[in-house]
Amino acid sequence: MKTKNKKPFLNMDERNKQIAYKVISIMYFLTILAMQGIVLYRQFILEQELGDFEDIAIIMTINSLFLVSALLYFGAIQIRKLKIKSILLIYLVFVILGSIFTYFKYNIFQSPGLSFEQLFEKLIIIITIIGLIMGFWTLLSFMAKKRIDKELE
């Protein structure tokens, strides 16, 4: 007697799995875009305070960090092909973008704005957090290289 398969996704052939993975990744991307649209709508159209949708922003941030981390660890993004100069340039670009975003967030969209001293304190936080994230991503990329080399042996 034939039993019904309780895990059909695990028994798919390679072609069907690739199609399923593609659909899943597209839906994931659309979900992240929709969440970003909701945040922008609530902030600029409804003029809600940051605390009203901070939970969505935190979920999106953590989700994005885990997504990039997983892509690095499983070899989809290969940092090991980048040189140290490129990694430092990416770090610098992230710091500049984070600084610009922070400046606009506190001095243009909120009143009263930050003083120069407060803005400098925020800059130190930005530099530290982005440094930790880039270090973690570089470590994951290194671990992925070791894992892939081990699998190839």
C-alpha cells in the first residue's frame, strides 16, 4: 500500500527545486519591498513617529543582516574574491550612507535637530556597528571558503 508523502518538497527533482527556490526568493524580495513601502508610507504620508513602526524597521534590519550572512556562508556571495581595498571601500561607502541617512533622519525629518556633538556620537556608533557587521561578514565568507574546500576534498 502506498503512503502519501508528507514532505513533497524534499522529494522534488533538481529542476523543480530550482523553480521553487526562484519563486521563494522572488516572494521574499517582494515581501521586503512591501515592508519598506509600509514604513515609508507610515513615516511620510501618515506622518507617524518612528516608535510607531520601529518594530517593522528592526525586523527588516535583522532579516537583511541574516540574509546577507546566509548568502555569504553558503557561498552565494563570495567576498574572498574581493581584495582588502574593495572590502575597505565597501565599509567606507556603508559608513558614508549611514552618516547621510542619520543626518537626514535627525536634522531634516525631526525637530529639533542634533547638535554637532550629538551627530559625532551617532557617527561613532555607525562606524562601530558597520565595522562589526563587515567583520562578521568577512568571517562568514572565510568560514564558507573552508566549508566549500572541505566539501570538494
